[in-house]
Amino acid sequence: MDLITVLLASVVVLFLYFWFLRADGNYPPQPSRPLPVVGHLFSLEDDLRPQYKKWHKDLGEIFSLNMAGTIMVVINGYDLIKEIFVKRADEFSDRAPFFLDKATGMPCKGIVFANGKTWKEQRATALSILRNLGMGKDTLAQIIQDEVGHFMQLLAQLEGRPTKMRINMNMGIANVICSFLLGRRFEYDDPTFQKLMQLLRYIVGNTSKGEIVSVFPILSLLPGDQFHSKRLAASSKAVIEIIVEKFIREIQDDTSEDVTPSNFVTLYLEEMGRKRKTGEETTMDEENLAKSIFDFLVAGTETTSTSLLWCLLYALNYPEVQEKIFKEIENEIGLERAPTSQDRTKLVYLNAFLAEVSRLASVAAHAFTHYCPQETTVKGYKVPKDSIIIPNLDSVMYDKKIWGNDVMSFKPERFINQEGKLHIPEQLIPFGIGRRICLGEGMAQTIRFLIMSSMFQRFQLLPRDAEAPPSLGYVFGADVSPQSFEIRFVDRRGEI
């Protein structure tokens, strides 16, 4: 290599170095100087929660990271999160590019990852259909109640044997979602249903690993599948194929006698046909329908299932709380009938338990990322165009100013006021806040109440080892999941 080549290479390296280190005093503060090209990418640990907590303490309620040239802004504290995602929703409601979205082969469609006109119409249509199907009413609650009955039978068949509940819980939640999406439920041993559950578990368990390919697309060309991007793409497309060929086509062809006419797919197709017939401009099509179903299954199944697993884990670690809930159910409802959605106001302590679990578990610790399409300012700092915006919900869930000095203690009583009534502060935001708040929040809350009230009524929940309850440790990924654990469901009615 001659001297001129060496000098030119040195100039290029120095240029890149100082380019990425150029100071801009108006950007939100950063934890360190970014490296050339990669920025802070290699400074991030697999578990971001402790880092975000430290940077929040050191840098304040807004800080930023350089991710290979893209600025990522992290928003902390309830007041600022509310300001950004509620009061300034017009600026910060877009969804950031996401690897999983591209992996489906249908990017920017559906509900979760769509933006602009597509998102507005798809979300409004989905919300209208859910209301027609009875969301927030007894109709949808009855669908959930029916599946809870099947789920309790599944638990009884375990006969008190130790079991891991992730797949079982996923199947129960997915069946509720399939009941309103497709107008039918699946037997738990149905081969298509089993395959769908395996695919969804892999996608959610590994999607965060594939995000680096979005930052550096060239990595997808490497041999092997170190970042899971290839298998994630194959799994996502396999789910889409099941949705299109097994679900949508079956309903269109009306080949299944088990499908009821009032379901999400049928009502979506009817509305799509109406708009096309009248010449109304619309984004409604089969791809958006398939992607919306994908969104419901991936987001709805996993997050609700994960929150329920945390409920089981806290019940195992606090048996006195579990027993207090059982006594409340026994006194307020009795043991002769299953709890219903109309019993929610009666079970104050159970609702306080669910609220405290959702706070401490903080399943959506960093929620879904948002996107800033135009340059703006926040707290006097410049937020450049195309920035990624992340709400740090942990900063709200574990804020001593909101919850007190015992913020890390498990204490359902913090949600019960002096009059003995349930009190849920507005700062409890496990589903996020603003326009992008989870579409199925109400349904998820109903599912959690009905499943947990029925479980506590019928079963005593015990750990595999009575002397050593499972750890409350977590696994950080697309959501915050509990570490794998085993649980025993002992029937209180003495049937086993």
C-alpha cells in the first residue's frame, strides 16, 4: 500500500470520525460520545432497562442515542410522556420502521405499523367492527367467558402436575382472539392451531434480535442466520400464509359450518365491498385485512399472555395475597358459579392485585417505538427529522413520586383508598398512552379479570417446590417476560 493510499484512507477515517462526533448542543444529552458509523450501537446491552434507568438519573427526563446516524430519543416521566404522546400527538404518533413489519412482506399495512391515511382508516374500521361485535359489552365478555370455561377444563386435566404455562396460556388467549376474528375457536390439539402458536412464540421471542438488520441491511447477506432475520422472515410469512389461506379464504368460500357470520373478517370484507361499490376512496384490501389479523395475533396474544404469566408468578410468591383473593371471591360471588364481567366491581382486592402486577411487571417497558417525521423541539432540545422516539414506561411505573418510597414492593393495597374502594391513578399506563394506545386494552383487561378470577376461585396455585417459589426475574426482549417456571393447579373442589 503506497503512502498516498494510506493518507487518503486516514483522511476518510478522520472525516467519518469527526462527522459522527460533531457537536450539536441542541440535541438531547447523550451518555457518551458516539463511535464512527455505529454511534452508540455497541454501547447497548441486551437488557436496556438498567441502562435507561441510569441514563434517566444522570441525563434527565429526555436523553438521546446515536444509532448508526439515526437519533433515538428516550422520553421519561409521566408528565413528559403525556405531553409528547397526548398533547403533541400530531407530531409523534407515527410508527418507526420495524424489522418485523418488513419481514411479513406487507410493510406499512394493518394497524400496528401503518401510518397516515392507512393507519387512520384501518384503526377506525377495526374499532368500529370490535364495537359491533360487542367490545365493552356483555357480547364480547360472553365469548371470553366461554373460552375461560374450556381453559379451566384444560387446567383441571393437568391433575395438579407441575407444568409450564406459556404455550397453554397463549392458546387460551389466541382462541379468544380467533373467536371474534374468525367466528370460531380451535381445539387445543388442532395441528394448524399448534403450528400457529409455535410460530408466534418464535417471532415474539426473537424479533428484537433481528432489529440490527434494519440498521445494517448488509448483515442479511451473511451466511447463516446469526441475527435470526431469515427465520423471522420465514416465520412471519408462514403466519401470513395461514391467515390468508386458512382463515380468510375459508370464510370467503364459506366452507366451514362452525364459522358464525358475525366476525371481524366477514364484517371487514363487507365494509370493503360497500366502499368499493360506492366508489369511495379506501385503503381497505385483503393485505391490510391479513396484516391486521397478524397484528391482533402477535400483539394481542403475547402481551396478554405475558401479563397473565406475571399474575401467576406473583400469586406463587405471595400465597397470602392469593388466599385473600380467594376469600374475597368466596364472600362476594360464592363458589357455585363462575365469575362474570359483571362481578368486576365486587372484587376490589383482585382488581388491585391485577393493577399492581401490571405496574411491577411493566410488560411493555419501552412500548412500541414512535417516529418523528419532521424536525421539532422538546424541552428546548432539537429533535431532528426521522428521529426514533421511545417512551420509557419503566420511568412511570417505578416513580417514587407517584407510588411512594416502597415503589418496588408488591403491595396491591396501594390501589385501594381509605373508603375501601378501588382507585387507579391515571399514571398507571401499562398499555401506553395517546393515539397509539393498544386497540384491545379493554378486551385484554376483561380477559385478565375473567381468567384470574376463575383460576383463583377453582384452583390453589402452588409452586413445584413448596419451599422455594420461582424467581421473579425477567427476560427482556420484545416484551418483559418472566423467566420460565412451573406451577401446579390444585382443584379446591377435591376432584383430583
